[in-house]
Amino acid sequence: MSTKPKTLTVPTDLPHLASQRQQGLQLAEFLRSKDAVVHEKWFSEQLPTVRALFQKLEDERTAVTKPMLAAKAAVDAMFKPATAPLKECEEIIRSKLAEAARVRLAAETAAKRLAAEAAEAGDHRAASTARAQTPAHVATTGSSARVVRKWRVVDLAAVPREYLMIDEAAVTAACKSGVAVAGVEYYDDVAVRAK
């Protein structure tokens, strides 16, 4: 069953946005010029107004994008049953090609090592034989494989400090629950929100 897709009407020009932008820029410049302590009460009164203006524009933007996102989700859902098996096939092929390349690389490395050992021992015949046992590269037309350097942690305690990253979410949770974290200082700051 074929259904004709809906045509979405996307506004290409919303003239009021240009004037809203200009007003916002002028207001921002004005706000920067005011002293925080002297005008604290006034700033507090302005925050809900600015939030309301922002929310009005955000609601308008969402009204335009919501049908687009819904249409995209519907198209994605329509294609997923057909594309999912092909993605799986691609992952299997990539995995198999990587496996073949790893096996070939290990064989090449072993053959080179044996050839070097034999040459060092003065056995040129054995060295020649070892070099001849290096697997031939398989010519492919639809893909290529190359060696890339990767890493994995084998001893976290040995990793230098500059390579470690703090888990901000865990520290924030500990801070909120009052659990001390060595090397971390808790302090009070001010967060402002509109009412």
C-alpha cells in the first residue's frame, strides 16, 4: 500500500525575527551597562520578562519543527526494516575483513621475525624461506584495510594523571549528598533562575 507523503510547509521568512533579534541585541547592550549591585531588584524583575520573550520564540520554533521531526521519524521508521539487515551485513563484512587483515598482519610479523632471526644467525637460506612464507596481500575492489593504532587501559593506576578525566556527574551527586571526595573542594555559588 503506497501513501502519498504529506507536504510540509516551511516558512522561509519570518520578518518579526529580524526585529526581535535587533531588540535583543539592544537590550543585551543596555543590560551590560548596568551595575549589578545598584540594579539588582530591577534585574530580578526583568528576568521573567526576558524568559517569557524567549519562550514565545521557542514555542514558535517548536511549532515549525515538530511536524518536520514527526515526518522524519515516520520516514526513518518506514525505512528501518529494510536498512537494518543491510547495516548488520555491513558490520559482519567489516568484522570479517578486519579479522582477515589481523591474521595476515600476524603472519607477516611472524615471518619477518623469523627471517630476521635467521639472517642474524647467518642462515640466509632459512631467512629467504621465512620471507617467502609472508602471506600475499589479497587485492580487493570494494574495500581496503589498514593498520590503525588503538589503545585500551590495562592498568588504570599506572596511567599518568594528565590522561585521566573526572566524572563530573558522580562528583556532583557526591557533592549534593554530602559525600567527601578526596582532592575535591565543595563551595557555595549562586545559581539564578526565573520565577
